[in-house]
Amino acid sequence: MLSQLILIYRRKTLRFINLALYNGLRLTRKYFMTEHQNVDHAEIAKFEAIAERWWDLDGEFKPLHEINPLRLDFIANKTQGLFDKETLDVGCGGGILSQSMARMGAKVTGIDMGQEPLTVAKLHSLETGVNVDYIKIPAEEFASQNPERFDVITCMEMLEHVPDPASIIHAVAALAKPGADVFFSTLNKTPKAYLYAIVGAEKLLKMVPEGTHDHKKFIKPAQLIAWAEQAGLKVRASTGLSYNPLSKQYTLNSDVSVNYILYFEKLA
């Protein structure tokens, strides 16, 4: 009887071990066979659904068109000009900022994970004759292929739409040459940002589609700076971006309680 129990135990144990091994191999295969990327597919779907209107100056992306001259001036000023500089736009979308920087003489690459926005960006680039190299690729993967390649990197209004913003920041730092200029913009995690960006801009004024932003994903400047410093970036300047609903004008100022831009230098 004892020997039979031992035999049954061994068979069941072996079966259990084989099953565990099989499940482990199956999960490992699934991990490598599927895209394991820092991407929120629901966020991608939001922007793909309205991508055809990316260059409509009165459409859902009107705010991006209106703030673009301000952020472009800030970037051009801090970089002392973009002419002939290898420039990367991370989360480029339909290419509003990418093409603006290219018009200033920068050699621009734009990366994004939304196929429809990239298609729109490529078509608009062909129509306008503005040369930008658009690529669908995760920032982390692109960083592994292009270490320390770029003189200027922008990542604007993108960090609040990914599951792991710190990973994007580290990838950006890896892509930057020593001494490179790096720019991040996002929304501050404050009650005021919730009122202005979600209640005001989405629900009341209908400036952007409802559901565009999630306050839980907003990022305090101190947190962003901490992640950046861990990646070898040093903050050099900041600016707030404010909207006046009465004048319907955007301005850069010292108020970073809602939208803000941080400028970093890649340390040698």
C-alpha cells in the first residue's frame, strides 16, 4: 500500500511539475509573441478616432494649434535655434510640433504608437513639402536602437497618456546626446488642473473631447524632475501655460499649476 501511495504521489507530482512548466512556457511565449509596450491602447484609440481632423484649425485639436507658436518659441529660445539639429518629437501625433520645428531647419524625426495620426502626419508632410521622418515605434525600443543620437528632444502633452511615464523619460534621456536640450510638457496634478483641464476644457467649454484627460495620470513637476534627474537630466528652466477664457488667449507665465513645460539638459 505504501509503495502504491508513493508511486501515485510521484506521478501526481511529476504531472504538477510538467503542468507548471507548460504554463510557464506558455506565458513566456505569450509575453514575447505579444507587444509588451508602454502603451495604453484605449488612449491610442481616442486619438486614432479623430486623427483625420488633426490639421483642422477649428476641430478637436484647435488648442494644440493655438499653443504651438508659444511652445515652439520656448524651444527655439532655449536651444538657441533649431537649424540643422537632430531633433526628435516623442509622441508626435499628427505632426503639429514636428513640422513646425522642421520649418525652422531642424532635422526632425517623429515617433508615435498611433498609426492613424502618423498616416495623417505623413500625408500633411507630403502636401506641405516639409520633411519629417515619422516612425511607429515605442520610445523605449527606439532608444535601444539610437543611443545618444539627438541634439534636441521634445515630449509634449504625452506623459499623461502612458501607463509608465518614468519609462518614457528614461528612454528620452538615453536618446539624448550629452549636452542635449530636452523638453517635457504635461498637466500638474492639482485641484486647479482638474477644474481647468477637465471640468472647464472638456465638460463646459468643449474645447477638447470629454475623456481626453484623466486627473489620476497628471504629474506634479517635482515628480517629473525627480524621474528626469534619475535618468541623467538636469532641469534648467520651467514655464506655465495658461488660458484666459474671456480673451480666448494662451500665454506663457510663471503659473505651473495647470499646464507646464520643463526644460532639461542631458548631463555629460
